[in-house]
Amino acid sequence: MDKIRGNYQGHGYKKEVFLRVPKKSKVLEVGCNFGELGKALISKKDCIVYGIDFYKPSVKIAKKNLTLAKEFDLEKYTLPFKEKFDLIIFEDVLEHIRYPETILKLFKKMLNPNGKIIVSVPNIANIKVRFNLLFGNWDYKESGILDNSHFRFFTKKTSKSLLENAGYSANITDFTPGFSFIFFRFYPLLKKIRKILCSINISLFAEQFILEGRAK
């Protein structure tokens, strides 16, 4: 897990996740890194945000940004807090864990009766991965869909199955586009086209799925 943190320290947060969080929620961010998301939720949405992360240097910074942050190893399969939360966020976390279904089942105990989870996972069926595989290429990288620290890989179908098998409802509520070129940043119209393509075929063009689930 130390290597995981090294791959994306200071990665910020996904606006797609931020937008799904209700105001004044009590939130647990799993894999909080430096606490950028939680800091934004506290300042802009008046949330209470707890964070956990395996990487000690990240937690040291997160403590300055969050209501409470602690060093915690998910793969010990215990609960980090006795408290209940309105929302638990797993942003770019579950793909790094050997048994994510077990973690989801366990952490369900920390949800309030009407609480929910928000999950983001990479889409292994993305067009770039498919194209490279067509030519026999499956090359791990320092970050992205084929991050060399990923244990698990998900498609649209299996990402939903993960939540459902753990005892949650499962709805894909958003996505991040999975292809880009340098000139996209100069032409807003191209960004809109990219978003439209993802909406038409999320399985092919999305880089990550954003899912929400409630305990059944």
C-alpha cells in the first residue's frame, strides 16, 4: 500500500464525487490521501469528514485538512471507528485491495440507516485498453487503468456486481471520460463531444465509473 500512495500523492479529487455528496453530511473518506476532497467538503458543503489512509506522511497532512484522520490498514479487516456515517467514500481504493467485497460488507456496519456509499473504480473495458490488447499489449503503468498496484479490474457489469454481492444497491451515477488528446484543453467543443460519446457508450469510453449504493 505504500507504493499505492507514492503513485498518486497530491492527486486532488474528482468533481464527480464531490457533486454527489449532500451538504452537512457526516462522511468517512477511505483512502483520504492528503484530504483534498474532505477539505473541500468541509469548506464548501459544511460536512464533517473523517479520513483513513495507510500512508503515514499523507495522514499527517490530512489531519490538518479533515475533522479527524488516522493511519489505518484496510487489509487488517477491522473497523477504524465505532461511529456511524451518512456517507462512506471509496475513491480509487477498491481496485488496490485483494478482497474489496469483504471490505464493503464490513464497512456497511458504519453506515447510518439511510446512509450510502460512493465508489469510483477504473474501467478495464475502456477503448484504449481494448485497442492495445488487440495488438497483444497489456503493459502496466505508474498510474491509470493499468496502474501496476491494481489487484482487481472492473467492467460496468462487474463493478455493479461488486456492490450487489456486498449487500448494496448499485447504480452508476457518473463517469470520467477515458480518452483525451493534448489539444482537447484548447477546444471546449471537443470536451463536450468526449462527454457525449461517454454518455452513448459508457462501457467503451469511460475511464472510471462512479457508483452509489445503499445497504439492502
